[in-house]
Amino acid sequence: MREIVFDTETTGLSFPGGDRLVEIGCVELHNRVMTGRTFHAYINPERPVPVEAFNVHGLSDRFLADKPRFDEVVEDLLEFIGDCPLVAHNATFDFGFLNGELGRCARPLVDMGRMVDTLAIARVRHPGAKHTLDALCVRYGIDLSARTLHGALLDAQLLAQVYVELTGGRQITLGLAVDTPVVRETAQEAPTRVHVRPARHFMPSAAELERHAAFLKTVEEPLWGAAASG
């Protein structure tokens, strides 16, 4: 099954209030394994970036000035996400901005039925715990050393690893059967085909049985003898 994990960075918290996307990052999963395919774009929001937002993601007006507008990247974005489920953390926020930008350039909105919210999943799996992306990465031992500021592509890559853990870990499609080829996949390697050999049964020879019987006769007051007499 193909899924897309995505994250956005914005100028603020409210698209209806005039805020806009400044970055979007998407990561492709196939059967909960990262394929290495990504989509990433910085976007000119056509408005100033408030200092509060800059302090979160570090994307300045000067940096974004020569970046494409959303309507200039939308075709590539829509082609990448296709019609598969879309996974995000606090997904209503990211969907709100994505659909806001799509509506602004007269494109069909993404069906909310495609939304998978890892925040909602985490609240069910770990009630009472912290559910931020950082906290979930720490819980699952996911390396956060590269995350000094929020970044859409990096956060989507981290969230993809969290999503796999939240939904059962890395062995979702792994199955073993006698004499059946098993395919194991990793994010960066081609599938490796492993053949599981049938069990082999080893029986002692007559000479080995005789030596064993002779050895047992040398054991003084064996426990198995006491159990048998009791």
C-alpha cells in the first residue's frame, strides 16, 4: 500500500486569517517502508514572514523571495501525492493549509477522508504522555540530532519513522513459512530474497545409545531413579 507522509511550514496558524505555506515536504511509503522518493518545495508566500514564524523554521523573507509560488509547484505536488492516504501530525492543521492553497488557485480540494492523523493515533496508544514529534521520536529511539529548527522534509522523514512505530513497528509485512521465500525490504536497499530451509531431524546412532546407557549406570543416586521409586 502506498502512503504519503507530509509536513508543512507556514507564516502562522490561520490560513483564513491570511497566513500562507512557505514549505512542504512529502515522503513516500510502500507497505510502511520509506522508498527514498520525496517531494520538497520552498514556497514564496507573497507576504512577510512574522518573526514568531521565522523563529520556528528559520525561513526569512529574503530567502523566500525568489522561490516559486504555490501555483507554480502545485502540478508536481499533486502528481506526487496521487490519491493515496496522507499522513500528518496534527493533520487538520496541515490539511487546512494544503486545501486553502489548493482552493486559492482553483484546484480541487483533498478529500479529508484521506487524512491519517498521527497525533490522534499517539493519544490512543500513549494516553497521558507527551505527543509532540520530538517526544515521540525520543520514545521510539529515533535520531533527532539533525533537527535544530522545524523543516518540512526532515520532519516528514522523522514522522514517517514514528508512524511505522505507532502502527506496529517494522515487521508489518514480514512472514515466515517453511521452504517459502521471504522478501525483506529496507528503505535504502533492494529487496533481499531469503529461503527458509525445512527443519532437519537428527537421531542418535545405536552406538551412541549404548554409550549413553553405560554412562547412566555410573551415576550414583540419580534424581530420575528417586522420582521413579516415589
